Amino acid sequence: MSDSQEHADWTHVYSGKVRDLYVPTELLVDDDSWTGDPLSLSPVVLVVATDRVSAYDQVLSPAIPGKGAMLTSLTRWWFDQLPEVPNHLAHPLDDRLEALELPEVPAELAERGTLCRTLDMFPVECVVRGFITGGGWKEYQETGAIGGYALPEGLSNGDRLPEPIYTPAWKAPLGEHDVNVSYERTVELVGEVVAEQLRSLSLEIFARASEIAEARGVILADTKFEFGADRSTGIVTLADEVLTSDSSRYWDAEAYATAATPELRMASFDKQIVRDWLSANWDQEVSEEPPTLPHEIVEQTAAKYRELLDRLTAGA
């Protein structure tokens, strides 16, 4: 089964820039007039990480070989490192699922597909920053703060923050940009109790993950989490990809401590190579379509994904 295609036992119901979602075909309503959310009908969803790569809101060509399997492997590993945090994995012994005769995950998707319980997702992207860089650095230069958090004067790009900060965003509808929001706005979106749970869980997970990463010579600079409510219990549950190269910014600890330039200091284990190449080779005012990625850029990016996976999981 290739990406975004139907399968006898699984029906494709959604595609993002990188992920495809499938639900068991037999659980769907066989009625062409029905236009509801198919995820509301199924207690499980098959989340498939593709090899697609996106930058500047564009899906690029060619894909990064092996990327989907590496992201899935890293997410599974992080779930194992965080056993105290409820997550959306569908466990075979879950009494809410054992009565269902779920179809097998197709063999060709086994390395990239994760069988998960469907949740009622919260419209909040939970961003945690331990270092100042990226969009946070730009905001700090303009306002002296990030997400409403006033920061000390004189910080440089890449500096460690006095303590990690929680800077949420509103998850906009498909095709629109997410919008940075205040914590008070998240209270309006999900209620005070859930908003506080999202903030505290995000900071706790970030702190634990940072310890694990730094023990392996890797710095977790920032990341984003997504959560939903368990449909049976209401428990706030960690979902989607977790602490991967696509959702997080990681740096090499030795390079961070010794590199002579900010670029080398903050060289990340992700698709920054792709972004940098596009910035230098694509004028969006001249062409709406991005250029094809050169073979060497694709290979270098794949190598960065592989290096992070190996660094974090070696010996674990």
C-alpha cells in the first residue's frame, strides 16, 4: 500500500503534510450522504508517518528516504522513556479494544504506522522552549520577551533560558498558520483545569526528556506536544509524534560548548539543511513552486535524522 491510498481493511481519512491517517474500513458508515468526521466513528486510528518533507508550508520533492520509519521509531522510544505519562498507543490488552476484531497493520506500513486510540484533541499546540532561538529569538529582539515571558537583557541567540518556558499556540484549521497565543487564551479555549494540565505536563515532560537527551550528549532546545482527552476517562493524554526531529530542535552538546560560530553551535538534527538550501535557492516571488531538492541535500538530511535516532537510542 502506497501513501494516501485505500486498502481493503483500512480507509484513508486524512493527510497532513507528513502524516496520513487510516481507520478500519468496517467501522465506517456505508452511506455516501454522511459527511461527519470519520475519526468520531472509530476507537482507533492508524497514524502513518510518511517520508514526505515540508518547509515553508510546502511539501517538497523528493521525499527523504527512511524518514517516516525513523520518526516512528523515535516516537515509540520516547513513549517507552515516559511510562508515567498517559499516551495514545492502542495496547492489545486494553479492555476497551479487545472486543474489536481489528485488522492487521499492513506489513509495508509496520515500520511507519502506529495504532492509536482516537482522542478528543485539544486545539492547543504545547510549545516548550529551554533555549532562545528561532522565532523566539526574533520575538525577544523585538520585545525583550517570548510569549509574554519577560526575559533578562543581553541574551544571545542560542543561550539557555533561566528556566524552560511554555509558549502555546492555537492549532489553526488545515491550510492556515498556527497562531501563538497567551496562556490566558488557552484557558478560554479548553478551560482552566485542562489549560493548567497542558502547561504542567508539557514542562514536566520537557524536563525529563532534557535529562535523558543530555545524558546522551544531545541538547533538547525546544519542542512541541499535542494532547487530547481520552474518550472513556477524560484523562489528558499525550498524542501524535513526540520529541522527534520534526517536532523538536536538538543540538550536539559538544558542538554547542566548543563551536566558534552560532551556525555550528546550533547545527540541528533535522531538516534545517533543507530550509537553508531553499532560502538560498528559491525566490518565492518569482516561482510559487519550490525547486526539486538536490540529491546531496536529501542524503545529508536523512543522515541527520539517522544520527539523532542512533545517538538517543544507542544502548537503550
